[in-house]
Amino acid sequence: MRIRESLDSVLRSDAGPIVATVINILMAYVVSFIARVAYFLENYSYFAESLTASGVADILRGSLAFDTSGIIYMNILYMFMMLVPTHLKETVAYHKACRIVYVVFNALALMMNLGDSVYFKYTMRRTTSTVFSEFSGENNLGGIFGIEILRHWYLVLLFAAVVYLMWKAYVSPKTERRNLVWWRFTAVNVVCLAVVVGLSIAGIRGGFTRATRPITISNANQYVSRPIETALVLNTPFSIIRTIGKKVFVTPEYYKSEEEMESVFTPVHVPATDSVMRRKNVVVFIVESFGREYIGALNGTLDNSTYKGYTPFVDSLIEHSATFKWSYCNGRKSIDGMPSILSSIPMFVEPFFLTPASLNKVGGIARSLSDEGYETAFFHGAQRGSMGFQAFSRSTGFGEYYGREDFDADPRYGGEEDFDGNWAIWDEPFLQYYCTKMGEMKEPFMTAVFTASSHHPYVIPEKYKEKYPEEGIIMHKCIRYTDNALRRFFDEAKKQPWYRNTLFVLTSDHTNLSDHQEYQTDLGGFCSPIVFYDPSGELFEPGMREKVAQQIDIMPSVLGLLGYGKPYVAFGCDLFTTAPEDTWAVNYLNGIYQYVRFGHVLQFDGEKTKAVYALTDSLMKENVVGKVAEQGQMEAEVKAIIQQYMGRMNGDKLTANE
């Protein structure tokens, strides 16, 4: 009772606004903590295995700095309204407005954090400002959000409960008319406002000293042992606000001379001058979310060899194909997969074609082969403009683009009846359309198709619901459906005259939902299949290679198999001519570059190596940094790759003649 009376007395004084502001800002910290706990519980399997008591303490300590910055950003207007030295605020109506501003902005922050906890499974990172560009061309987001609201109703209830408690627990200064001494009132508010401004600047920057640079999302790595855990340190408002308008690519100076850097790594490929071009067709399948985890033929050791997978057709195709023991995607989003697969450009920092560098002159499989007289076309069953695929396909050299509108206009197919209601045409009819359209193209041709059905919101056509019932996780039935759609494509393609003269490549854009811990680690979340299939048997011997492979290897491997004879830029290597010990992979996760070579994965934060794990350590439990003989060489190579990448992005040098 006395505490309440004392608080009321303070709230009636000149210091009332500052006391009320402090209490309400402290409540914002509590709300942020609740959101972080919800984020952790929603993605429990991704974090729980590796977290220790000391690790949790470090995460909470680090989160305080980022929460401070995020809370200040979201409450700047509120704090100014509360502390501005004017008598206009000495009314009930004014403080009702302050209360509304406080609750609205902090409710928005809570909504962003809770919503991002659902999105994490697809990206393994906090959402940044590029999300607005990524989905700017989509008109179906309302339905997608609606589905997720129904599926995650408990987060909606949590949101409503916390917002209600914020409203009820909000503290306002007492506003009944008082005999205020104007100079004292003004002095107190001016001093308080000045102090808050100073503290806010320090809070946003992450410290008080001149040496403190404004913290960025990459600073979260200093509080975690695994890059994936940075999502628990960060908060979504901070991640979005601090990446707006920021320069994405900064060229480091690991190597002082071009010659020294190129002696370690160069992306310029110079084929032998006596290369003889094999004018085979090329067909590239970019299968939505078709991670290695779902493919039985690539998981012989998973679950004591009892794992059968969900892809009987692809398993049978792999028996007659060239595949690789360690294969990875170079990003975690669909828009990462396109440049990696078709132009050999990995994702570093942010998706390539959401950055200004996307305006650079870009090479790729399509451009290289169109220069050799190939007819080229890209197929995607969504509306034109979706995900920016049409723009990128044109920029990388595809002559034609076929989307949902083109499918609908073809009287041989079902049109709108085959639309899945959310994203695109169902995979089965669209792949049949794809097969038919290639039959109308002049050989040799190069095409790529991006499928859509094995994706959120995880639905399949009504006629397949009994054939592919719910099993395992919600994704599995979609994988079975898409696998069958691929089977039907190849059944039809085998009848076509162009079939035996075609090199087929199958990969995924990225991985998706997981129910095996091996695929929930920093590296496991990048495990994608890379499959080369040649029906003629002329280009290579089928079988599993003891090599590391990645999406950016597809372009140089295809051009190498065809005997392409001109120089080109590709960050990957030709998997069929590169020795196993010289194959490698790289990807980027939450400020950490992961470099795979010599049977290990090295995690490099741009300045130093944070960790090294053996590839046989599938759960990445034993950090052997400093104990691997090749660590120095791996560091030198990943530095050269990073510097080449950044320099070429900033200098518009993504083709061999630049």
C-alpha cells in the first residue's frame, strides 16, 4: 500500500513523466523477453540440442543490447511525447494519446517478433529489410498469412493477451492541475529529455565510447557458439530497421594485390582452346524445397539405414545419375537459388537480385548457350513477376519466359482449374506443359523450370489426398506429390525425340521443414541434392562421387560437360574435372561464412575463424578450431572467395570480358 502511495506521489510531481516513461520502457523489455521465449519454443528443435546454461546466459546478455536498440527505435516518438517540455501534455487526453502510441508501436514490435518465429524455419535467420522487396510482387500474401494465423492460433492468443496486459499495466503520470513552477517544470523536462537523448544514442549504437561502432546484425555472433543461434540474440524490429538502405557489399582487403588473390582463387574459367562443343539440350529442374533430407537414396546412413524417404521416383533416377556425397545449396531462400544455380553466384550477406549489384551485367548458363545458338526459356507456374524470377531470367540470358498466364492461355491444359489457390499451377500439370513446350522448341535448347507445390501452405490436389496422406511432418505429402509429378514428366519426356540428346540437372532452391537433427544444424540446413542425369550415357558414368558439391558448381559443370570453349565467370567448379580433394562449398548464415573442404566445415566471421567441425560430426558438437592442419589454407581460400565476390559485385565484373 505504501509503495502504491509513494508511486502516486511521484507521478504527481514534476518527475512524473520521466518515472512513468521508465516504467513503461521496462515493460517493453519484458514484452521483448516474452517474444524471445516464444521464438525459442516455436523453433525448439533447432536450438535445444546445443544450448547450455552458459550459452543461454550469453544469449540473454547479448540480447539486452539488441533489445535496447530495438526498443528505442520503436519508442522514439513515445519518449519524445512524454518528455517534451510543454504544458500541453498536462491533460488526460494528451496522455491517452501517449498510451495509444506506446501500445501500438510495441504491439507492432511484438507482432513482428512472433510472426518471424514462424518464418525462421525457412530462412534460419531473423528477417531483414529485403523481405519487402522479396514479396513485393505477390498478391496472395493475405491468404498465406491467414493460413498461418489459423495454424499458429496460440501465437495469436499470446499476442492478444500481451497487448491487453500492456494496455492495462501502462503507467500514466497524474494530470490533475497543479501549481507548477514554470522554470522548474521546464528545467526538469529539458534535463530529462537531454539525458534520454544521450542514453538513446548510446543504446542505438550499442555503447557509450567513441570507439563503439553502431552494432549491426553481425555483432550478434559474439554471443553465440553457432550462427543459427544469432536469431535468439537479435529481435526482428532491430534487424529490419538496421538493414534499411545499408550498403550490402563491402570489399575487404585480405589481399593487397590482384595477383596474390587470384593465385589463391579466381572465378574466371578459361576452357581449353581445343574444346569441342557437344550440342546437347540442357534441362534444369529447380525443385521447390526439395532438400536432401527427404530423398531416401541420399540418406543411407540416416536412422541406422532404415530411412526410406519420400521420393521413390527420384531415388530410381539417382541410380542412373551422377550425384555427390556432400552437396549443398548456397542460400536459404528461393531468390538465393536462382543466381546460384543458373549463374554460379552464391548468396553472401543478402539475396543477390535484391541488391544494386543485380543491375550488373550477369552471365549464366542461358547466356553462354544462347551465344552458341541455343533456344532458351525459363518456366515458373506463378504469375509473371512473382519473386522477381522473370526479371532475373531475362537479365541472365533466357530468351523466353513462361508463367501461369501462358499456361492458362494454352487450351490443351486446365487453366485456372489447375491453380493451387495460393502460389502457382500445381506441379503435375505444369511439368506436363513444360514437357510439351520443349517439344515445340528448336534443338539444341536450354530450359529451366522452377516448381512450386512442395511449399507453404503445404497442400496437395484433392485427388491425391488419400494417396498421399499426412505423415511425418506436414511437408512430406507435398514431397511425395512433387516426386510423382517428376515421374509423370519423365514418363512423357521419354517419348519425345529430344529426350536422349538432353542433359538433365535436378536440385532444390533451398531446404525446408525438417524432422531430423542432422538437417537442423548450421550446415545441415543447406543440404540440397545435386543430380546430373544423361539418358544417353555418353557424358559420364553414373554413381555417387566422393566429392563436395554446391549449386554454384552446376553452371561450370554443365558447360564443361558440353565442351563450351569460351571464358566465363562462375564462382563454382566443374565437378566432373575437379579432383575430389579440390572440391569445396561455401554459404553464408547470419554473418558467418561456412567453408567446406578437406572433410571439415570452417566458420569464418569475416575477421577470424570461429569454429571448425568435421563433416562426420553431423550434429556439429565438437569444435576443433586450431586442431586441423588445413585450417590456415581454408582461411586463405575463403578470404579470397569473399574478396573476389565483393570486388566483382562493386566493380560490375561478373562476366569474363569485364
